[in-house]
Amino acid sequence: MDPISTINRRTLLGAAAAITTATTIGSPAVAQVAAPDLKGRSILITGSSSGFGYAGALHYARAGAKVIASMRNLPRAEADKLKATSQKENLDITIIEMDVTSDEQVANGVAEAQRIAGGALDALINNAGIGLTGPVEMQDIAATQLMFDTNVYGCHRVARAVLPAMRKAKRGQIFNISSQLGRVILPGGGHYSATKFALEAMSEQMAYELAPHGVEVTIIQPGGYPTDVWRNRNRYTGELLARADEERKAAYAMFTSRMGTEDGSGRSADIFDVPRAIAEIIAMPAGSRPLRQMVHPVAKPQEAINKVSAETQRAWLGNSPYGPLIKAVHD
């Protein structure tokens, strides 16, 4: 029998479980429910030195999870701070070094994470990412390669490393941190949207392909939050601007005049919104987790695009031989 035609993970969970879950995961309500119990779960996070990764390491561990928090360039002050907090609160957090742009570090880091977890990880949170601003023509090859290597290839590297064990265990969850700008485009935003659009497509394809293996993929789409992404983006953008030629700077003056100056001011949303949303999804019954989750208390400009995308996939492939895969992910 064709394995694709027999896939129906969602309905196997039973209607009661689906109804219960649906009441807890709506976008406005995700952060309003009680913190889930994540005892017994092992979670690997990339980019844990700041922002959603740092906050997530604390949030999941406080919910009882075994957290492996990875970051680049150890030793560093952020690692010392996270370690001190975890010791003070008696949290199960192990910090490892892993640069997602390095094949060797990813292979070694994932092997160490699986050793700590005692086998296949329950969840991978691909959080590491960077941004550069400026018109597309201003983005030289060095900037372009850095953006794609971190935001797209980095997620791919780590996912490929964790998936064999997840597939063998017939369970697991991969979270890829995208953005509102993975669906909508801000002029002058450099290749950030290009990388996040690519990540969205790669993640959705993985979700279909992994459905027969019991491994789920969820794309997290945060809005603007007051994280260190602004400071780091200004550093990378400032370096790009410094090596750009004057003719291109002048041609795009309305954009280049602001390059490297944003500080994230005016953004006051709670960065723990994202870890709370992820924790709720981890706690959901296997087979019922959403493909996409928008996270922001106000702005969700991508909502209509998410809806029409799912409808288009169902209409195009729902009655094809791929139909069971499409329905397993979207229904």
C-alpha cells in the first residue's frame, strides 16, 4: 500500500483532543493560558545568547524541560549570565558552543545535545538569525552569503543533524523562527525577507515530507520585539555601508541615510511571548501542532497570506497523490 495514501495523523488523535487543543492555541490566547508542563522534554535551541533564544532557555527550563542552549564564541558574558541564573533557580540548562554556519560545530553540537538528552531530541528551536538592511543592490556578495548562511543554511544544517534520530524515534518537533517579514516585504530591508521567505518555503516542504515519520515542523512568525537583533543588525549594516560605493549610496539616499541607525525603540512587546507560544505548541498532542504561528500582541500583517497559502495548497494538491501529506499538515 502507498504510505502517502494512508497518512492521517491529525484524525488519529481523536476529535476530543483536537477540540481541546484548538481552544488553547489561537493567536491572541497563546500567552494567556497557564504555563505547560514540559517535564521529560529535551529541547535544543540555537542562538541562545540573547532575545528569544535566551528567554526561551529560561522559560522551557522553568517549565521542567531539559534545555541545551547553544551559542557562538564561548566563553562569553551571556553564557555566564545564563549559567548563573540556571544555577540560582536549579534549572536543567546545559550551554554548548555551536555556530550554525559551521558544519563541524553543528555536527559536534547536535551529537553533544543528543548525548545530554539520552537520544533523540524532543524539539529543535532554530532561533539563530541575523539581519542587514539596505536596498538589494547595496547587498554585496559577502553580506548576502552571511545572511543566507545564517538564516537559511544554518537552519538546514541543524535540522539535517537532528532528523535521523527523530525519524528513527518516530517523534520530534522542529521550530524555525521566521518573521512577519517572511510573508510581507519592507522596502530597504535588505535580504532579510528573502532569507525568511526561503525559510518559510523550506519549513513547509519539510512539514509535508516529515509527516510520515511522525516529526512535525512549526514556523514561528514574530512581529517586532525589543531584542538585541537591532544592535547586531546595525553592526552588520554599518560594516556594509562602510564598504559600499558612493554611487549606489546616492542612488538609494532615502534608504541609505537610515542604514545602521535603528535601535528598536518604541517596541515594548514582551519577548517571552515567543517562548510561551512555543511551549504551548510543544505541549500539544503529537499530530495536532500548527504549521504556522503568528506571535505579536498587535501587528499580524501576514494573517491573510497564511490563510490563502493554506487554501491554495489544499486546492492544488488536496486531491492529488500528495493530498494526505497536505491534509496531515493543514487540517
